Amino acid sequence: MLTSPTPWRTADTAYQAHHGACPQCRAAGLNPGGPSRCAMGAGLWADYQAAGTPPHFLWLLPEQEATA
């Protein structure tokens, strides 16, 4: 069990909480290349993407290490 949140988990929690309450961000998530996220959602989405690979995507680790 994790004793402290990972950067990914923190970013995921913040974005998902906002996304669930923001119709503009939900629309943007459903239609990539369509409507833009709101200003707050865009910042949270950027943080989420910068946080890296989700810790439960273990199947990506060998591929990422090979390209590093």
C-alpha cells in the first residue's frame, strides 16, 4: 500500500475531481481536437500529462526503459 501519493496520483485526483464537475472539460475529453478545456482544466490536464505514466501501467516499464 502506498504511504504517500505519487505525483501521478495527485495530478489524477485533482484533474478527475474538476473534470467530473466541468461540462466544458468533459466535452473536450470526449472529442479530442474539438472543444478546448476551460482555463483551470487545461492547467490540471497539463499537470496530469507531465506527471508521467500511471504507476499501475507496469506493462509500459520495459518499453520506456528501452527508449530512455
